Amino acid sequence: MLKTGIYVDAENIKMSGGYGMRYDVLVDLADSGTSTMLRANCYLAEDRERTGKDPEYRQKVYFYHNILRQCGFKIIKKYVRRYKDEEGNVTTKANADMDLAIDALLQARNLDKIILVTGDGDFIRLVTALQNMGCRVEVIGFHNVSHELREAADAYLSGFLIPGLLPIQADNQDEDGEWQRGTVANFNPDRGFGFFRYFIRKNNGLSAKTVFFHLSKSTLDGDYYFQDTHRIFEFQIVNNPANDNRSEAWNIRLVKEN
């Protein structure tokens, strides 16, 4: 069993499309059939000035923190600091990158695998250092993920593609069929059909599956979207009664960029 640690750069994730991420799903990934979670740290910012003055905000923030603790995460806070320049302009700062890097390096001595949840390219050197210590480093991010960070990691997976990690806001709640996110596995532009590749969760981690799609079930104009294998789509998997109840992807749409 691989001893695994999770390190979440919460502020980066929140600003890059991962707001509302399910931390319990991260724990399930680390506690798969081949690994067990040994450490789980979440690095986030707290505005003490606002929590002191705004009871509603304070209740919301602390409720969120309690949920993370219940999922097994240790919370490492970086308090917001405000700086005023000579012209009176106020800027805020609450960067926990150094805290995350130091903790990961110290704790990596007891770990085999590290899941780094961020898209920040500032962590490239940390990834290399952890690998040199013998750890496997996997990166999970959403939008605006550093290309160099993806290449430095042993594996990269978009958080959008991990089932349940970020709930899908379905437009057609009353229709039958499960919603999934996936990428194009192959596409025939002449005939207007192809296959999406998506993941399902199993006891031993993630398992890839494919499903047929046709452009007639897309909400998008044109087929050029489907010729990019990096684009992420949302779709509903339904059994088509007109085609021997074969599973197909309907109501196809793009994941929105933030």
C-alpha cells in the first residue's frame, strides 16, 4: 500500500474553477485499493478583520472549516494582511505557498505518493524536490493550470474529470440519465459522431470508459470543438430507445471557462 499525502492549495483552486470541490472525494482517491491516506493538509486564507466584524461570514467560514476537518484534513491558515501604499491604495496578501512547500518536504520522508491539488506553477521546484526524495507526485487542477507544472508531475488529471469532485450543475434535472464530464477519445467529422472518454470511481481508483456521441445531441455550434482532445465536455449518458437502448451522450456542452 502506498502511503499517500494530499496537499491542497485552496485559494488557487477556488480562484481557478474549483469552488465547491468535494474534499471527501479526494480522501476516497487517496484511500483506494493501492494506497492509504497518511496526511491531508489544506492551506487557506482567513480574513480575521472580516470574521471579527461579520457574524454571518464568520459562521460560513467556520462551518466550511469544520467540514474539511470532518473529512480528515488539517487546516493551515494564512491570515489576510492589508498594505497601504503612499497613494492610499490598499492591497491584500495571504499566500501559503511557503507553508505548503515546507510541510510537504518534511512530511514526504514518510510518504510514497503525494497528491498536489493546485495549478500554480510556483510549485514546479517543489515537485522536482519531492521526486528526488523518492515520492511519486500527482497534480490535480481545474482551470489555468501551469503547463510546466503538468509536465513536471508524474501524472496530471483535471479535477473536472474526477467523478463527484466538482458537482455538475445539470440543466435538465427532470430527465433520466447520469451527468458526466469527459474528453473526446476520437471523432469523425465527416459523419458527425465520435466517442467521449470519461472516468468512473472504483475501489482501486479510477477506471476509464467510453460512450458514443453524435453532433445532433450537442448544444454547440459547429464541430471544431470536438477536434480538440484537451477540451472538457459535460454530457448526460442515456439509453437511446431508438438505437437498441445503447448508451449515448446527450445534451453535450462545454465546461465553462472562468
